[in-house]
Amino acid sequence: MNHALDTTSAEASGTAGVALPGPTLADFEHAQRTVAAIARRTPMETSRYLGAIAGVPVHLKCENLQRTGSYKLRGAFNRLSALTADERARGVVAASAGNHAQGVAYAARELGIRATIFMPVGVALPKLEATRAYGADVVLRGDSIGETLEAAARFATETGATVIPPYDHADVIAGQGTLGLEILEQAPDATTIVVPIGGGGLASGIASAAKQKAAALGRTVRVIGVQAQNASPYVPSLASGEPTAVPVVPTIADGIAVYRPGELNFEIIRDAIDEVVTVSEDDIARALLVLLERAKLVVEPAGAVGVAALMTGRVRSDGPLVVVLSGGNIDPLLMQRVIAHGLAASDRYLTLRIGLPDRPGQLARISELLAAANANVVEVLHTRHGAGMQISEVALQLSVETRGPVHREEVVAILRRAGYEPEIIAE
């Protein structure tokens, strides 16, 4: 879905005069000098495959290759660098189930500040271990991120530690916005930047920094935000003119699964983002698979939403386009499931359930038909148990590799011509 913003807002985010809320261009440039002490200048890769889809040159800004595996380090380091000596002595606290936790932990270690990170019970093991490895004191509290946030707030009240928010703070936004300045330096001819939106820290930073820098250079740049359909609070918020909470349905893009926009982030995005679009779970899975196969890049689902929007035609540009790959921290077990889902969504993985007479030779017959269709069997389940089955029947569930939608239809047609009634099982 596409959601164009009100064209009367600063002349459709041109933004006339570029008087935006939050950090100024000078703030972003100061943050860039600060963040340079720790953040990598991540590569800008060109994708011919995606360029052919978009019809314009497409560049990928690879923040998945950033230290700690995401852009979050930029904002965390900039915020911690601004703390007073007294605040540093009292330490910092943050609540996160992922990238923010690692960014704060790494930044605090580099600055010699004690960091306490609250994480939900059941947080993914790789994220937990990485946060501890960066030197933070990790406290597991709560079954949800809401309970974890409450525990962190209590800790801050009791100890005087400074809370480091994930997105709704000017220093954090300025740090994330350094990515916008970097994009214009690496791709000076870019006309459109596509960026994921969760709470809005990255999107507000990039949009504000890029718009202000472009205006200073006498040019314009469009910025398009992308949210997961299952967690898209900016759509109703922009429509109503104020931050609005929405129910968050589970999504594979957990890194941007936020139920309500940040206050300052919303003000900036309202004025600086040209358009917000949303993408489905299948769209995200297909994009992640394309990044693996075509670009040889490991990207987490939240970081792949920009590519998903481009692949589905929800993002268009009349000139060179930059897509931000915001992170690469994905649990290997989740990656396995997302790849399987992406293969199925791309019609390259097919699971069938076939009812068979319970007599010798039936499994061999099915195998012969699939071999004739050049479909490779990767998994087989043969059972006599199931609702609605006759005593004389068995059920055969097969997972096979296919070569796209045409081949998938051929496989099903061959089985039907042989007298079988295959049922396609959704992944």
C-alpha cells in the first residue's frame, strides 16, 4: 500500500526553506564528526538486478555491515558522547530485544561508561550473547518489551542512570542522520532514498539530514519510508496528524515492530518524508532471499523492507535510487524459516498433501511422476493418521523444489492428470 503525504506540507517535503523540527544541519555535521570515531563508513553497493526492476540505477547502503550489525551504533554513540561527566559516572540504561541493546553496549564500552541493558526473557540467544560480549550488564526481565521497558525505567529511578531511548531523542536522531549525509557523499546523484521506519529514529534522521544537506547544495532529494503491514503506525498517524497507536500483529520484521511513533520523530517525518508505503510478510521474505542470492548480503527482515517495496513497485524514482539496508542481525534459525518462506513465496518450494490408496507401489508411482516433472523431493511424510481419512487410505506430504510459478503449475498438473488430487499446503 502507498500512502502519499499531504502535498501542502512544506511543498511535499521539498522542503521549502528546510526549516525542520529537531536537529539542524550543523547538528548532523557535528554528529558525523563524533560518530566517525567509532562507526564504519559502510559500503554503497550497486545492484543491476534491482536496477532492472526499478528502471533506474539502484544502490544499496549496507548498514548491515556496520559494527554491531546495524545503524543503531550511530545514534547510541552520539547520545552517550553528549553526556556530562556526572551522567557518565552514574551509568546508562536501555531496554531492547535487539539492535539498540548492542549499539548502546558497544558505544558505552568504547566511552568507558557502565551500561545496564534490560532484555525480555526469551530474547534470541545470539543477541543476548552479543550484548554481553560488548561488556554490558544484561538483566532479563519481562515476557514482553513493555514489561522490560518498565523494569529499565524503575532501574533508572533507583540508580540515577541515564535512559538511552532507541529513537525519540534529538541526539539519537542526529546520530542516525549521519547516514543521510554519508549517502549523499557516496551517491551524489541520488534522487530518492528508501528507508525502513519503526519508531522513526533512522527515517527522521536520514530524511532531515538529507533534505537539509541537499538544500544547502541547491538540489532536492525524495525520501520514502517503508513499514511492515503488520506494524505500521505511521500510516494512521500521518492521516490523523498526530502519533497514533496501533495493534502490532506478529511480523518477521521485528526490528521495526513499533506500535506508536516517537513524538519528535513524527514531527520530522510529517514534514520531511515524501511518502510512506507498506509491504507484506511475503514481500519481505522474497526481498531477503533476493539479497542473499543476488547481492550476497545477509540482511535482517526489518532491513530488507526497502528492497521489498522496490520489488513490488511501491517505490518509483526518476533517477538513481538508494535503498538503506539497516541491519543484518538475524538469528540463524529465523533465517532458515524466512528463507523457506521466501522460496515458497517465490514459487520455488512447494508442499503437497496427497491422499493415496494403502497398497504397495503408490509412493514409487508418485516419485516417478515428480521425477518426470524434474521436481526434486526434499522431504517426505507418510502417515495413516489424519482427520477425514478412510481406513484404506494413507496421506503423503511432500516438499519439492520447483523453478518458479510455471514449473509449479506443471508439477501439480502432472499429478492431477495421473488421477491424484494434490492439496497445496501453505508455508
